[in-house]
Amino acid sequence: MELNITCIPGDGIGPEIVAEAKKVLRRVAEVYGHQMRFTDILMGGASIDVHGVPLTEEAIAAARAADAVLMGSIGGDTTTSPWYKLPPEKRPEAGLLGIRKALNLFANLRPAVLYDELAAACPLKEEISRAGFDILIMRELTGGLYFGERRTYEENGLRTAVDTLVYNENEIRRIAVKGFDIARKRRRKVTSVDKANVLDSSRLWRKVVEEVAKDYPDVTLEHMLVDNCAMQLVRDPAQFDVILTENMFGDILSDEASMVTGSIGMLASASLNDTKFGLYEPSHGSAPDIAGKDVANPIATVLSASMMLRYSFDLDREADAVDAAVKQVLRDGYRTGDILSEGCTKVGCSRMGDLLAERIR
Ligand code: NAD
């Protein structure tokens, strides 16, 4: 298969971690007989330095021309970097918002996986973490409260503010379809999270999700109220497979789920549109404090590349090989500094990439 991948190395540790993900992808291409073509584009601070803006039309065109985009991370030290003296629309983060909008990425996927070897980093009680968990949070990214009309005004001498939460059935349907499709690649269970006991938008969400579920009789659907879900994530995370939810609930729940894994350098993410196209990136930032030192953990980016193989290219066998290489490297006792524990061998970013690539079978 021919895979045309645009890479955004970005800022800080971005170029280091993307280089390692490419190393692993090249090995996948070699073992499984694919042709991969990588095109690098500038975004964020790196683009500001060269073009004066965080995202150019040329970069957007290059991203659109690809089958998928693999990103490192963008941004610098927000207190010392000159990028943050620029007006907000010229800062690195504006590039990220711009590309998400230009590519119409409405579905955000964040896996939260507890690896046996890293269970000690999990802040939950041992009797809970022992069961392990492998959750995928699917969050609607372009609607809801964050995009509704808002205003602040004065009424009867009181400062008053209003935000509106709007979803139409098409917006709900397209993310529900993604959620069920992805559940079919996993353990075939969708937990749709809402606040249907209070909100009209949630009642419509629930109805539309139920309509979509009729086309997926092989996938189990359950509904859960968001407050209960927040509790269940720390009480019994093993019960979840795919959590499907709207923008703000997803924002909060995905951070909670990441936190219970305990390892920021291990968290992948993907943002998809209604085709097979997606932008894949680690959940962490550009870590300017450790940039250029060859100490960053590249695993979140490598796992994002695995999601790219699975969701944009339907190469499940190859994605399984990458996930297995990550598990094996942990089992073999190799760790970057952020996940180091007693008795393990400390390695740098580049060596971790080599070890992962060697384990692709
Ligand atoms: P951060 O995630 O970059 O770093 C938080 C802490 O985690 C730091 O101590 C860092 O060293 C560590 N860390 C992060 N990733 C790591 C890795 N792969 N290996 C080892 N350690 C790792 O968050 P921050 O410091 O709040 O933000 C730094 C910059 O990143 C800011 O400019 C911010 O805007 C940007 N940012 C970008 C994205 C993105 O590109 N999607 C996301 C979040 C933050």
C-alpha cells in the first residue's frame, strides 16, 4: 500500500519525537511491504520563525494533499518565548486551531491505557488498577458549549453572562457513527455519556445515538450520566471500552482518564474528519524544558502513529505490531526518564525509537 503522510515536527521536543515515530513507521513499511512517503511542513513557532505566521496556506494545502498527518507538538515556553509577545492570532497555538478547522476535524480520540509494567504510576488503589484498563474517549470537537453564542451583559445592575450549548442531529450522528465504527475495531461496547436528566441537547444526543446504534447490532450501547461517568472512571475504569460524548464533557473526562494512567509521555490522540483522514499527535505539549536533550519519551507519538495505521489506513495488523512493540519494550525493562522505575534501564528518545523499531515483527 502507498501511504502519503504529512508530518508536522513542530516545536520543542516535537522534531525529536516525530523522528522516532518515523523510524518505527519506516520499519513497519519494510516488514509489511508498504511504501511510505513523508512530507514535512512547518507549523507553530517553527513557522512563525520562517514565515511570520503560525500556519501558511501552503502548509494547509500540503496537509490536505496527504492521506494523514502526524504531528509532534507546537508551542514554546509561554513566559519566556518571544512567540508569546505576539497577538493571540499569531501565536503557535493559533496554527493548531487553524489546521483543525481547515481540515474539519470533528472527532477527537484519546486512548487511556494502563500498561501492566507502568501500573505503579497509576494513582488508583491497587485493587482497582490490578484489573487494568484500555479506554478510548471519543469527544465531539467542533460543536456544543465551546462554539455556541456567548455574551456578557448587565441586567438590573448585575453582571450576567450566557453561553449556549447547541447540537443539531447531523453533528451528533456523524460522531456517533465514528464511535460505533471504532468500537467494531475494539471490544464492541459504546458508553454514550450525557446529562439527559437535565439538558435538552443531551436528550437529543441520546435519541440520535440510539438511532445510529440500530445499524450496529453487534455493538453494545449503554448510556451514562456524566457525573456518574466521572465517578466510574476512578471506581471501575475496566468497565469502559469506547466513551462517546460531547465537547465539554469529553474535554473534562479525557483529562481525568489520562490522569489515571499516570504517564503523560504515553498518551496518544487522533482527530478525524468524516473521511478516513486524520491528524495524529501525542496528548502532551512541546515540553520546552527538555527539548533538544534526547530525553523525551517518544511512545505517545509512536502510539499516535499506530492509531494512524489503524484508523486512516485500516492497517490493523501493522498497528497491532506497533502496540505490541511498545508493550515488549516495557516488558524488556527499557524506560525514558519520565516513566523510569527501579530496576529498569534508562534510555534516551532516540534509543527508545531504535528499541521500538527493532521489535516490529
Ligand atoms: P507539556 O505537556 O509540554 O509538559 C508538561 C510536563 O511534562 C513537562 O515537565 C514536560 O517535560 C513533561 N513532558 C511532556 N511530554 C513529555 C514527553 N514526551 N516525555 C517526557 N516528558 C514529557 O505541557 P506545558 O509545559 O504546559 O506546555 C508546553 C508548551 O506546549 C506550551 O507552549 C503549550 O501551549 C504547548 N502545548 C501544545 C500542545 C499541542 O501541540 N497539541 C498541547 C499541550 C501544550
